[in-house]
Amino acid sequence: MNAEKKKLIRIIIAAALFAAGWLAEGTSALVSGILFGLAYLCAAYDVLWTAVRNIVHGDVFDENFLMAVASIGAMCIGLYAEGAAVVLFYQVGELFQARAVAKSRRSITELMDIRPDSANVLRGGVPVTVEPDEVQTGETIVIRPGEKIPLDSTVLSGCSMVDTAALTGESVPREVRAGDLLLSGCINRNGELTARVEKEFGESTASRILDLVENASSKKSRQEAFITRFARWYTPAVVIAAVLLAVLPPLLIPGAVFADWLYRALVFLVISCPCALVISVPLSFFGGIGGASRMGVLVKGGNYLETLARTDTVVFDKTGTLTKGVFRVQQIVPQECSEQELLQIAALAESGSNHPIAVSLREAWGKTPDRSAISGIQEIAGLGVTARVEGKTVCAGNAKLMRREGIPFEENTPAGTAVHIAVDGRYAGYLLIADEPKPDAAGAIRALRRCGIRRTVMLTGDSRPIAEATAAQLGLDEVHAELLPDGKVELVEQLLQTETNGKKLAFVGDGINDAPVLARADLGIAMGGLGSDAAIEAADIVLMTDEPSRLADAILLARRTLRIAKQNIVFALAVKLAVLLLGALGLANMWEAVFADVGVSVLAILNAIRILQVKSSKQRPES
């Protein structure tokens, strides 16, 4: 039987004893007193024990201490029903709180399930089941259908569908085959895979995610830090105030009865418990972090969630962040041959190069080059290549290569990287190669604008024509091109100086060269799926799905979290101050004190768990 069920049984027994005492109150004061006392002990023994234990350890002024003093005091002055009722309703409130906390923790608990239990490593050609932390990089593992992927690895053989929902929040499995990257924590759906381990267990994706989430609570937001400081000074202050309320009036006011003022002081103590603040505000941020993790957004602390809520400028890197980071042949413009012939000539000429442009040309052609037809390949740094292809001299490269060879060519090409081709000194046409925007990039910018983001900026090392074309396509407000890493930092510094009224600037990037900018911005956001380790380590928030559109969802969730935390602070303080004043004036009894403590706590916590109901921007119609 778990602790929650035990507490529920105790509450039912205590409530039954309390009801019996209430019924017996009119017939026998002794019997009713005994029944109220038994109800009190049944409901309060853990509160009393916790208060004593905390006092022994030097932690005196907490809610257990306040409840113990108030309830024992009520019993001592003959208010048996009130004394029993205080702890009984306090325990009911605690039960509601426990269930509310459990609901908000559920997303974190589900995240913990991504930790793999074992790995099947091939040793001596035989699969051996071991702990994941015993596997070394370079070893080969076997992942059977239905198993969690234990370590980040590369598929060597096999084909399967992989469920990435635990990491990215995406419900649609993706197909993997030889050469594809596997992330630990995902689930292999159907086919058996053999893979080479790329990272040790401690450095694998699942371990790093769990470490980020487990340590997030150590970085408190301003609201959480305020509540911690508030409780440290508030509790001793109200205890002193209650003592003075019980002692001074009988000494200073003629005719004042000590028992009446003691009762007021006890009511004052019950009302003053800061449970609603101490529990509900951190719970709001914990729920926000948990809700973000469910949508594939990892927030490293409540303080970063608060900064995200205050963001009004978002600066993006281009390649790998807003674009796929993969070159593709976008256009083929021949002069004196067909498109397929021009593509074939370019692919053959570039067949000896490992440059991304050469790779994209060969992939577009889709055939294996006949190396016997190619000779004299010469790669010219910064210009392109020359080669003999089927007995003809071919030049393939940029505009500078054409000028160097004295070949007239088409200079007014669209934005992108143009690979010009010349055959035996005659211009044959060009192929336009460009990086494609991510499918959701334009929608991400629109969603940010709907969220109230004032300015969207793109920084890139690409040429100005390419950068401006991409910015226009996506609808960005500003673009700065041809930047080195230090240039990006300088521009972010300038943009930071334009932020006023507590507004913040966020930078989104994915590469190693983005790490300095991620660290310098008010908020660093990294692409976690394909982003570099350096970028992820430097960032405060990680988008595990590699989708820029998730940023708008995270901003909405952060703002909702902040709004609910503020609501709880204002609500709890307003109700408590009002009832404290009534209690001090003798206008509030122990029952109202119970509501001011337990009732406000339950209402604040129920308000806090609303954070989990935030909707994705993809579920809202565009305005």
C-alpha cells in the first residue's frame, strides 16, 4: 500500500471519529472529548513527529511547527473540535496537494523512462547483455524490436522504424537504415539493427537530457527565489506576532481575557502558514519545465523559463537552424546541351572531390561515375576543379574560375551557389545549389510574430544575396551576412543594447561557431537533434526536435507559467493578509483559518497545474 492510500485511510478514520465526537458532544462531554482526541492523534501524529524532528535538526519555523502549535494550543484551551478539525482539514489539503504535484511530475516521470536498462553488445561475435555504461565507443551493439536504443550510435546494418516521441515529442516514427544516427532513449519499433556506438553512456543523449532535467530545479526563477527568502523571514515573524498577540493585550487592555487572545493567536498561526506560496509557485515552474519536456523542449532551469517569457527579440543562425544545412541542386540552366547532360558533366568532373558541393552534384545525378572516363582532376582551392572527361577539358567552379580561364559566362544568377561549367573553353551552363529552408521555418517566424515578438533577426556567414533571399522567403525583419563568429558576437552585443524595460534577447543556433553567441545572449537556444555538443552545452534551452516552430510553443508556455506564478503570489498573499487581520481582530474563527491555509493552498496548486494545458501553436489558427 503506497503512502497516498495510507494517508487517505487515516483521513477517513479520523473523519469518522470526528463525526462521532460531534454527535456525542450533546450527550457526553467526556466521550466527545475522547473521540475528538483520537481523531486528532490519528490525523496529526505525522505532523507532530515531523515538527519535532525538524526542531531537533534546527529547522523550526515551518508549516508543521505552525500546525502543531496551533492545534495543541486549541486542545489545551478546550477547543477539541477546532483542534481536531485544523489537522484533519490540513491533511485533506495535503492529500490534494500530493495529487496535484503527482500530476505535474508525470511528464518528468515519463521522461525518466527513456533511460535504457541494458545493451546487447557484440563480443566475440556473440551478443552479451551488459549495463549501458559498460559499453565503449566503437563497439557494436544489437538493438532488437521493441528495445530502447541504449547509446548514441550509427546504424551498420538493418532497417527499422524508430519511435522518437520520448525525445522529440513527435508521434510519427522515422525510418532508419545503414549510415543513419540513432539517439539513445528512442525505441526500435520493428526491425533488428546493428549499430556502432558513437558516445559513451554518460555522454549519450538520454543521459544528458535526464541530467538537464534533474538539475533544472537548482536554477530558480526570481519568483521562486523570492518565495524562498520570503518564507525564511515570514514564518519567524508571524510566530513572534502570534506570541505578542496572545500576551500583550491581556497585559495592556483592561478586562482582556487571556484565553480569548490566546485563541486569536492560535487562529493567527493557522492562517499564517505559507503553504500556498511555498508549494504552488515552485510547482508552477516545475510544471512548466515538465510541460516543455513533453513537447521536446528542454529548459535547464526556472530562471531560463522566466527569461524566455520576457523575450521580445529572437536572433537566428541560418544554416542548420532555419535551413536544413544540406546542399541540394535547385536549378539546372544549360546553354548548348540538355539538363541531364550538364548535370552528368558536372558530377563526373567533381567525382574526385569530397566538398559538399561536389557531393550534392553526385547525389543529384544519382549514378556511379565511370572513373576510367575521367583523368587529370585538379582541384583549385577557392575556385573549383578542372578535369578531362571523356576526352574533353571541363572546368567546374565559381565565377572566379570562369574569369581566370577567360570564359564568358552568365553572371546574373539567382541567389545561391552557382557552379559554372565550361567544356573545351565554351560555356555550357550553370547549376544552382542552395540550402533549403526547413519546412516549418516560415511558419515559425509567423508564430513568433503572433506571440508578440517585436523583432526577428538572422545572422550568417553566407554571402549577402543568399542571406537576403532566405530572409525574404522566411519573412525575417533583419539580416546580417558574411559574418565570422566574432562578428556575430559583436552584432548580438549591439542588439542587446537596444533592449529596454527588462525585455530579453534570445539567440538560436546549432554549430560549434554559435557557442560564443549562445553564451553571450540573454538566452541561448540550441538545436538538439543535429546541433553540436558545444552549442548544446552553451545553451540554456535545447529544441530536441530541431524544429524552429517549437520556440513559439515554448514562449507561450513560459508566459503562461509566469502568469500563473504571479496569480498564485497575489491570490495567496491577499487572502492571507485579509484573514490575518480578521483573526487578529477576533472576527475569524478556526474554521476560517483552516480555509485560509488549506483552501488557499489547494486552489493555488490547482491553478498551478493548469500550466500543463498549454496548446501548441500548430493547433491554433493563424491570424
